[in-house]
Amino acid sequence: MPRQLTLDLTTPPAFSRGDFLPATANEAALLTLDAPQDWPRGRMLLIGPEGAGKSHMAAFWAAENGARKVAAGGLNPEMADHLVAEGGALVVEDADHAGFAAGAEQALFHLWNLCAARDCLFLLTARSAPRDWGLLLPDLRSRMDAMAQVRLGPPDEALLAAVLVKLFADRQLTVSAGLIEWLVLRMDRDLGLARRLVAAMDRAAMARKGPVTRRIAADLLDKLSPVDA
């Protein structure tokens, strides 16, 4: 019987560039973020599904560019002037939440105009295109629709495996290399599912006061995986 390899995963959560996992799925987005001088009017919208790495990319981009960072759902018009620095940079995360938060749409519209007036780089992240945000302000909707976009693609098996390793490491969980391979071969290539699955396995292992096992993984994968219609 072959010897089972064990991964000692003790790395704390980290969101620097060095902790980012480059792959085919995010290559175009990474190249785009690294060339803000080429963004039309200094603006870019980064679109990707849950868990795809948008927040991680936004975090190291903000650190490298001295950008302020704010969540769209917490915006209000009074904040706009404070957030936009002359010749600076700004990140608004989860811009798709602006259509469901009072005052956020008006704030986002002000930010758009102020960034142009103050030559401030403007990076937005979202899970979907602006047409799906539920925006009510026509002027904001037209501007968001016209904004340059770059998308994160679906992960391949190598990226999914690497993300699982990092998620377990972030929680300081030790799992076997065989379990990672077993999960990759059976789960959808969905990084949001990977995040939810690892969190659920952590809770289950803690409740049982034992290690993460394949039985735990199988039970939770069955519960958390989407059911085909």
C-alpha cells in the first residue's frame, strides 16, 4: 500500500501578491491590473464569481498603488470627497451590491466623477456585469455599462487543488495530499464551493474533536454541491 503524504498546512491567511496563485484563469486579469496606465480613463471593472480571487487581487493592487479600499454596500454620498485623492487610487469592492444599498448608487456616481476630475485610478470588483446590479440611476448605469472590464475565468484542476491547499492552510488544518486529489476529482470547479466546503469541514472536525477525514469531506460535498435541475 503506497505511503500517504501529509501536508503540514500552517500558513496564516495572507493577501499579498506573493500569496496569490497565478493560473490560466486569472492571467488576463493579472496582466490588466499590472498595467493601470492602459486602463481607459483610469478605470477598470474586475468581474468574477464568488471566491475567484477578486478580493485578493484588489488587496495587493491597493497595497502596491497606495489605494483606499471600501465596500460598495457601505458607501454614502458624504464619503465620496474623502475617498478620492488627487492623483491617487481607489478600490470599490462588491460594486454589484450598490443597487441594493441606500445612498450607494449616488455615492458611486460621485466617485466616478471625482476620480475623473482628480486623475484618480478607479478599480471596481463585482460578481456580475452592471446590467445585473439592479441600478436605478440611468446615468450611473450607462457609465458602468461603458466601463472597461476584465473577467476571471473558471479554474482548472491545478488551480482548484492549489486553492484548496491554501484554504486549509489559512485555517491551519493538516490534510493528506490524497484528500486534496479526491476532492478535486469529485467537486465542481467552483472556488466559492471550495471556500464553503473547507469552512464546513473545519467546523465538522472541530465538533468531532478530530481530524478532517474523507468521510467528513464526502458527507459535506454531497450536501453543499448544487443539484442539477
